[in-house]
Amino acid sequence: MSCKTALITGIAGQDGSYLSELLLAKGYTVRGIVRRASYPHTERVDHLLRAHDERDPDCRFKLDYADLGDVSSLRNVVEQVRPDEVYNLASQSHVGISFITGESTLDFNAIGPFRLLDTLRRMGAPTRYYQASSSEMFGASPPPQNETTPFLPQSPYGVSKVAAFYLTRMHRVAYGMFAANGILFNHESPRRGINFVTRKITRGIASILTGEIRKLYLGNLDAKRDWGFSGDYVEAIWRILQQPEPDDFVIATGDTRTVREFLEETFSLLGLVWEDFVEVEDRYMRPAEVPALLGDASKARRVLAWEPKVRFKELCRMMLEGDLAAKGLTLEAARALGSTLRPGKK
């Protein structure tokens, strides 16, 4: 078992929660950075907080307040924790919203990593650093995309992630730091944020069944994405920092599906036809669209010995069952409710 200490930014997010569970199982001490908010937003890691009493001097899971926009707070946490590994997962992660909040997205997603990297550099500690990069960096580059594919981002979010990617690589080359990028393609789970399209769909289906809404409104149904499971991807993230030398890796399933296919799969699990419940609205269309993402993770398979375990159909079912359970429904009960919503039924 490991006795390493890991510091995770964005620990309250989907990936942060799964990574925390993985590292704790491997014997790590895990410290997480959260931003101060007037309302608690740690529900994804509350089960870990309950299991680890921070009053215990040997507590292996604890949260600290800090912000990627505040250098002094970052320095205070890093000096206190003295981490062996830093996983920078924090970001403004919604592509559509980045068109509205472009300036803050660029500051948080690009200058934020610089602040953290610069803090680590000035301390001179042999900390290993992981930067959460994104398939959105590829943008308009045709699929399949791998580590040599040109970056052609189509959103402020994509641009910010490209900047952070190169800042990470620059610290590796210029200062000899162990700084690595994981270029993760879309990865989902029942813990995915509710404003991402996959979760919007599965949560919307559950709300349709309980009568809370009648229709689900979406944007571009032809967008193609390579969807995997976050719980699989954090294993790859950890393996990236265990390599002898820092490097950059694409993490993906190698299977691309449209939003329309995600709709077909999830609605069909309940015997429903998605066209009866979904409408397309212009307000959800983006100023510039990324048409197709399909990752080539052959390098990760070869070097990291990593393979995704959860495939598309299992992911759809997992996410739908999660949102149904939140409404107190099993899949079987939901199918019975769904039969009453089919055309011709009263």
C-alpha cells in the first residue's frame, strides 16, 4: 500500500470523487481543494468525509479552501500538504457556458494552472503534476484524434485548455518538472453535472416519467462524441503519474456516437421512442460546433496498459438507473410507467 499524499483540485467534481476513491483504496492520503460557497457543493465526496474524521491526526481524507485565482491560497495549501502528486482537475468545464463567460473561463482554466505550476516550481519540491486536458482542444480536426493531431479549438473552453496544455508542457521542458497532460475524451457517470447533455437526457427521462416535465429540449443532435466512464478514466489519470518520465496521453474508448444515438439507447431501455419527448431549440445551439470526436488511445493501451471497461450501452444504462433511483424508481418500475406514456395510452 502507498503512503503518498495527493492534492486534488476540483475534488468535488465527478472525476475528483472517483479519483479520491481510487487513491484512498491504494493507501494514499488525499487532500482536496474546494472553493468557498454559501451553499455546500461537496455531495459527490460527502460519503468520504463521513468515513474520515478530520479530527483524527491520521485522517487520510480532508478538504481545504483555496482557489486557482488566488496564488496565496494555493501556496498555503501546497506548503501545508507537501504533496507527492498534484491532480489539477478544476476548471469551468461547460463548453456552451464558456461562450458566455469567456474571460473567466480563460482565467480559471489557463492562468489557474499556471499559478499552480509556478507555485510548485518556486517550491522546488519533486511533485508530480497532472493537468486535465480535453478532447475539445482538437475542435475541428477530423477524427480519429491522437497525441499528434493538431489542436483547432472551437470554443473559449477549448482555447483555455490548449493554453493549459502548453503551459504544462513548457514547465516540463523548461524547468524539468514532472508535468503531464491527460487528454480525456468525454467521460460520464451518474455523478456527471446536470447541465451536460448526457445527464440532461437521463435526468430528463426520469422527470418525464414522474410527470415533472413533458418535454426535453436539446441542441445539436448530430454532434458525435467518444463517451466513456469517469470511473475508468481516473485509473488512466493515476497511471499517467506513475510513469518513469512525464508525457501526454489521449484517453478514449475509440467509439463515437451521436447525441441522437444516446437518446435512442436511453429511451429504448424503457420501451419509449425518443422523438415523442424531445424537441430541438436554437437557444441550445453553439456559435461554433465541434462536429466529431473519436479518440485513438493506442498509446495509452501500449504504455499505460490501460483499457476502458465500461462501453456505451452499459454507460447509458448506468446513468439512467442512477437518475431513476434518485426518483425512487427501479428500471422495471420505470418501464411500467413508460408503458402508460406511449402514444394511444391513457
